[in-house]
Amino acid sequence: MFKKSLFPLTLVVILSLLLASCAAPESAPMEDNTGKLKVFGAFATPIEEPWDGVIHSALQKAQDEGKIEYTYTEDIGYSGDMERVLREVCEQQKPALVVGDAFGNEEAVRRVAADYPEIAFAFGSGFGPTEPNFAVFDNWIHEPAYLLGMLAGGLTKTNTIGVVGGHPVPEVNRIVNAFIAGAKASNPEATVLVSFINSWFDPAQAKEAALAQIDSGADVLFAERFGVIEAAQEKGLYAFGNMSDQNELAPDLVVSSAVWNMDPTVNYLINQVAAGAFTAQDLKDFSMMGKGGASLAPFHNLDAKIPAELKDAVKAREEEIKSGMFRVDIDEAVPAAVN
């Protein structure tokens, strides 16, 4: 009688153990053999291009600090290879987190993310997040771009300033428009010329566009795209960089840069994934000046060449932006060729 009553209970226990061993594991962070989170970077352009370079630098820094195990592929392009690369990585490397730029590859990236819900995706995008695993971010550096415009307006001698941008998309337009607003704030007489090269990375074309603006009278240039500073150096003119501190490209001519700092975003993502708390969200705030995600680069050895009154005005406005007392308008309309 005792043995008979014990058998069903024993069978239930054995079946429960078998089912538990066969069940799919919960979506725990995927790690390498050192226990570090595996993170993959997917970049459409070479990491020499400043936009992707900023993301790469933040991820590389996190690896150097021992927080993650980081691998990446650059220069993937826009002809369909992004989806193939991401699927191969998700299947073979099984990272916990994939970070990159979705612009130009938006649909492909989102398709892959939907097929791998156990992996966290965080991509630069002009669109919104998608549950359960696709977060978005962007370079909200219109605030330091406004400050660069103030500097440019105060430094120009011809009252003509040149800006060369990539594509006239909202993410670029808001930077250019903020720069124009800053220039007009410090110099209402200034004219700002704007050209778009319709490419994310074509240094030669960007240089040619800048040279054309110089021929039209521009004596100060804003390098929204890589290649413009080379034109400024060739002509001995002041220039302003974008995305990262680009003073090293022309130390005697690059006055400052609108700097995008991805460290706050990357550190937040790492902590969220490690804690199993990752959610699809818009990470916009982490790229603002108030959270340290954007800043004005130092003036380096050009500090003494900037009029004290201009520096004081820029510094005061910078503090007002950080404290929330001044808001730089987000204007994503396509700027005119002449402003």
C-alpha cells in the first residue's frame, strides 16, 4: 500500500525535473567566459566617421574599464549587409547587447531585433523604441552647436559663415539650425551659408563644398561633416568640429567642437542589461548637456585669440542651458542655403 501511493508522487517529481531541465532559460544576460557582458557594435560607416566613432569610443572605453567584452564590425554600408551581419552575430556570438546606427538601415535592424527578443538592441534612430527589446538614442548636440554659432558670429570678419552638412534630415537640421540661431544671436549681421553633400561620409566632397563657400566669402566654417576642416586648414581659416573634439585635426584653427559623449548612454545600457532590467525606451535625455551627454570642447591653444567678452557671453549661455534657464529650440526644418 505504501509503495503504491509513493509511485505517482515519485513520477510527478521526475517529470517535473525533466521538464525543468528542458525548459528555455529566462532571458539572462549573455556573458563571455570571464563573466563580462558581451556587446557588439554594428556600424554602417568606418569608425573614422565621427558619428559612429563616438559610439565606438564609448564602448571601447567600457571594455578598457573591464565592464564588457566588446567586438564590432565597421563600414557595413547600406546595401543590405547590415541585416546579414546582425543575424550572423546574433546566431554565432549571442551578445547580450547590440549597439549601432540604424539610419539608412532602419527596417533591417528592427527586423533582426524582432527575431531575437532575448538580445537588447540600442540603435541611433530618428524613430521611436519598439517593445520588448529595441531602444533608441540620438546625438542631441544642438545645445553646444548653438554655442559654436555664437563663437562663429563673434569671430567672423566678413560676416559670412559656412556650414557643410551630410543629409538634410531632422537629426542634422536641428544641429545646423541651432548653429545658425547662435550665430545670429551674437552677430545679427552674419550670413550663414549651408550646403548638404547628401552623404554621411565623403570627406572629399565635404571639402569641395567648404571651398565653394570660402569662394563666396565665408571666413569661418562649421564642419558638420568630416572633410571641412581640411578646407579650413588649406585656407588658414577658423573652423568648428562636430561630434567629438576635433582640435587635433588642425590645432591652430579648430576653435571648439560640439561634443557628443555616449558614456552616459552606454553606462546606463550596460547597467540595465546586467541587472536584467533592460526595456525599450528613448534614451534621448542621456545625450543632453544637462546629463553630460553633450558639451562644448575646450578652446585649447586658441583660448587667447577669442575676445574675452565673447567667451564670457558663451560661458554665461552655457550655464543657462545646463541649469534649464535657457532652452535651445529644436528646429528640424531644412535650413535655407543662405540664412
